[in-house]
Amino acid sequence: MNKAIEEIAKVELHCHLDGSTSFELIRQLAEEQGVNLDESKLFVSSQCDGLDDYLQCFDEILKVLQTKDSLKRAVVDVAKQAYKDNVKYIEIRFAPLFHMDQGLTMTEVLEAVASGIDEARHTVGIGVNLLICAMRQHHAEQNQALFDFIHKHNHEAIRGIDFAGPEVGFPTETIEDTIKYGLDLGFNLTLHAGECGCIHNVIEGIKLGSKRIGHGVAINQDKAALQFVKENDVLLEMCPKSNIQTKAITGLKALNLPYLLEHGIPFLINTDNRTVTQTSLNEEYELLMKNELMTLEQIKHINKRAVRYAFLTEDEKMNLLLKM
Ligand SMILES: [Zn+2]
């Protein structure tokens, strides 16, 4: 691993709790809980033919993330991995509804994850906050009830909402009312969009008020759409290895990073799912450097710039910048 990359202070804004829980912890939890896991299903296969296929891995991982203890430990585990990447601040996202299969209430899920955040902040020593994922494929009432709940729960670590899940079949118009509902409650919004080739989903998301876009890669070759991103001061949360696996891009060059850098289009590199994708943040940057798509100076620059797009208060951003 390139030492110079390791030493760069980083921010990570797109990282899923379930998909990033380490293999070691998943295996340990399965043993403790007496769950028979098919370990070959925990990682994306080399034959992955797209996002729907990629999302299958989560079903296996979620089997062991149905208790308060496992959720708390998963948060600490992901924070520790980020710490190894020299991440100073991470926003970890998760979908509470996926952790209620064995009887946990929404309150218990949120309290367990929040206690993991507390422990991670005190013992791992990095800044950690949460994003709550609604799912594109869930009914509007279900997603609105989720937003109502977290609004009432009002935990300081919850800094924003997201919509994840399959884009094909659930374009941004179908979730428009629910997006507005969440924004009206005062939540910051980041949105998975443009992962399945649809430029329209990204543009609509930004028009609705999304401050960041998860992936967004469909627009990376479209100069007008990129200009729209810049004018609206929206950050693209890119996840290169994951994008290759889901076939969202044909290769790293398709990210068009030199163009984005040259034209000041805001973006950041993230892992998406450390375990499912088999990656770390250092590995993602190393891959980009090896392919001569970014320099060390540019990596430093985009990480510092990303502080501005973190869902933090102005004071918190100032404090974070001192560590960058
Ligand atoms: Zn994602």
C-alpha cells in the first residue's frame, strides 16, 4: 500500500453499514448466533451482472445484523476500518427497516446504532455520524413513517436521509413526494442516483433539493449535466470499485475524473461497501493513482473540499478542517 496515500487525512461520505461490516465480525456473529451463512455470498462475485445481482449479497449479511448487540458492534467495526484509512470523519448509512426481521423495534434499532456511534467516537477516535436510508422500492407510506419516526427520535448523530435500492423500475419521479416529505421535515438529503445509466434521475434529484448524489456516474460524460451539478454546488459521492462491479461504468476512465478536476465539479471518492466490494478507501485511491487518474495533491484537495459537503454544523466543519 502506498504510504503517501495512507497518510492523507480523509473524509468518507458514502459507506453502508451492512455492506461494510467486516468479514471477521460477520463470521463471529454468525458463530455466536448459530446462523449458517453461505460465506461465498458475502462478497460480490466476479460474474456480477449488475446492481440487482450486487444487492443480493446484503440478504446474507443482514441475517446476522438483527440484534442490538450486533448492530452496535457493526458500527464500531466500520469506524475502525475507516480509521485505518486515516478517515477523520465518516457518515455511515443504513436502512433501519432491514434490521427488524427478528423482532427488534425501530426504537431498538436506532438506539443500538446510536450506542455504536457513541462507542466509536470515544474509542476509535474519529468523527462519525449517521444517514438513514429509505428504499426506492418501499411504499411511500413506509418511507414517510420512517422519516416521521427518526424526526421524532431526533438523535443528534442522524444528519440526513438517503434513498437506496434499485433505480430501474423506481425512477426519481416515483419517490418525489416522499423526498419532499423528508425535506419538509428538515432533513439533509443525499440520493443514490445515476447508478443505472439514467441521467434524468440525477437531474431530478438535484432539482428536488438533494445536496449530494450517491454515485451519479450516468452524468460523468455529460458536460451540461456536470455544469448543472456545479451550479447547484452538489457533491458527487463516487465509489469506483463498486461502480465497476455493478456495471454502472465500463472502466475507471468512464469516471472522467481529470475533466471533473479541471472544471471544479465537486466529487469525493468513497468505498460504498467495504466487504461486499472487497475494498478500503486507501485501495480506491491507490487504484486511481495507478491508473493515473488522480495525483496525491488532488486526493488531498478533494478530501479537504468534501468537508464543505458533510452534513455538519459550521463549527463542526471548522473543527474537522483543522484535522485535515
Ligand atoms: Zn451506496
